[in-house]
Amino acid sequence: VYTVLEGSMCGSPAGHDRDGIDLKSSLTKSGSKMELADVEVLEAVYPVLFGERGVRLGEHDYGQHRSGAGCYQTFQPHGVDVLTGNLTGTKAWFPQSGAAGGLPGATMQYLRRFADGSSEALHIQAVGVELMPGEHFELNCASGGGFGDPLDRDVEALEGDLEQEALPTHRPDRAPAPHAREGHEGSVSHDALQQRAERLEVVDEPVLP
């Protein structure tokens, strides 16, 4: 029986002084009780063929420090007429909260992708899920929340996020707009960041009765 424990492959929350850790549920450097086996090992033991495995791009939850990214992986049946399995997951509806103004974490998602390119979201406790040849199972693991106001994120850190495609695509209304330090030269536009910050401040003003 091939069992996928999505909770062992989520991204950690951010710390008060640093970003979270990818593919790890805690912010400490201690080892994990659950390890990710190499895809070659899994393919040798189970009738599956992996398409991709990596970190979930664009699903870090933001703040002055962002969370780590959860795992993203896809696989399909291999050498069998049908692959049947049961699902167990958490954090599909209620994300982990951020702290000190940080955004909530990403939720997890199971998808079945069909040969014609369409997809179906699967219930996190679904049983008897069948994958036929040409269909793919997609796993998107959750993450912890961010720490601190996204407007306070360091410019160099933002540029690194742009390079790594680590901006929060699932929350475009709260895309980060950190301040730019005087004299900083780079690919981040100070004017664009300032305009974005002003727009968010207006959006976030409380509505008085």
C-alpha cells in the first residue's frame, strides 16, 4: 500500500527573525521522523511513475518573513490498468494563521488531472480514488503562516522571492510591497512598491458605521 502523508511534507511557519523552511513542518533544524524517499525507490516498489516533485511555487505565505513552501508532486499509474487509493489530509479549509500581521498559510489540495487536460479537486478524506492510465494525481501541501507585515519585507528578500517564483499567487490582493531603502539599486521599483503600499493601506482602513 502506497501511503502519502501530506503533513510530513508541508512548509514551516515563519519565525520572528527569519523565513520558514521548505518541506519541513517545524522551524527547528532537528531531523524529521518522516523522510521523503527518492522517486526512484518509490517507482521500483509501487506501480507509479512520477512526473514532478519539488516545492510548491507561489504558495509561500507572506509577511516580513515568509513561510516555507510545501511539497508539490505529481504521479500516474505505471504498468497497471488502474491505481486505487484512499486519501487522508488536513488543512484543506482552515489555514494556519500568520502572526504580527503575517498572512495565513496556504491550504493543501489533492487533484486528479485527466488525459484531456481537465482536473477534479478531490476530497481530503476520499476513498476508492481510481487513476486510469494517462491520469495524474497531484499533491499540493500546506504551509505555515507568515510573520510581520508584508510591507516591511526587505527588498533583497523580495528580489530573491521574484527569482524563486515565491510570491503568493493565491493571494494576489495581498501581494507584497515592502519598503525600498534609500540608495538601493536593483530590479525592484521603489515607486511601484510605494504605490502598492499606499493602495493596500487604503484597502485596509476600517469601515466605520
